[in-house]
Amino acid sequence: MQFHSTLLWLVSEIEKYPNATLYGFDDIDYADKIANYKDLTHYNIDMNSMQLDAIRDDMHRLTSENIEEYLKIMKQKIQEYDVEPLVKIAKEALGEEE
């Protein structure tokens, strides 16, 4: 819940400044696909283009009007994420059987 309230606060604070914009991508399917990441902290280069396109096209902006829906979708995606393929990979890496 801490993240939720922090993001709500951040969105309301940023809206006070006409030269600041906050974007969110956790509600799209990109983040759900482990193949989109090169390692634990870096995503594929195509995400750079996606972010630049979002700025150019004025999309994926987080505002006080859409933040609740964004957080709802993000929470739903987290709760429904299928971790079984990752568990299988981890077990195989550790030499454990199913």
C-alpha cells in the first residue's frame, strides 16, 4: 500500500509543475514478458523507442484522472502473473526435478 499512496502523492505533486510529466508502463503487456529483459535490471532496446514514442504521442502519462485505473490494472497484472515458467527455470538451474 505504501507504493500506492506514494505514487498518488507523486502524481498530484507533479501536476503542479507544467514542465514535469510522469509516465507509466506497468499497465501494458511489455513488462509481463521475461524475454523483453536482457538481465535482471535492463530491458531490451525497443523499450527506449516505446518510451520516446509515448513522449512524442503524449501517451502513457499518469495523471490524477487516470492514476487509480493505472494502479488497479498494475495490481491485477501482478496478482495474475504466471510465475510457473520462472519457477521451472529456477529449478532447472538448480538441478532440481519437477
